[in-house]
Amino acid sequence: MPSAFAFWAQLIRKKYLLMLLHGNTSTWQLGAVMGPAVAGFVYAMVGFSFSYLIIAGIIAFAVILVMFIKKKTQARYNDAKFTV
């Protein structure tokens, strides 16, 4: 998770970072509660093999979305007012 925090600092403006962290924490907590329950229902409904196929599809979708993240240019770093 620490690497994600470093990545968010480059993607999100400083004034929105607190909202991002709140949303991320809420999402992780919801996933920790709902994930096993949903996985159990999917496994019961479609079986072992097809549930792994669904997981592979979700991972492929996530990888495609990550590839659309644009890299910041040096000019954007110079405009930012970050203090260390």
C-alpha cells in the first residue's frame, strides 16, 4: 500500500488528497466485508472454473485502465506548489 500513496500524490492535486484517502479507506473496508460474501455467492452460482474466469477478466480490465494513466510532464511538476 505505501507505493499506492506515492502514486496518488502524483495523480491527485493536494487539495483533493484527503477526499481520496477517505474514499480509498472506505472502499477497502467495504471490500473486506463484501468481497468474501460476493465471492461465495459467485462460486455457488457458477462454480469454481467460471469464477476464476471472472477474476481473470476483472484483472485484465484493471490492467487496461492502468495503461490509460498519463505520465506527468516536467512542466506540471514546476507548476505545482509542493513543499517537502
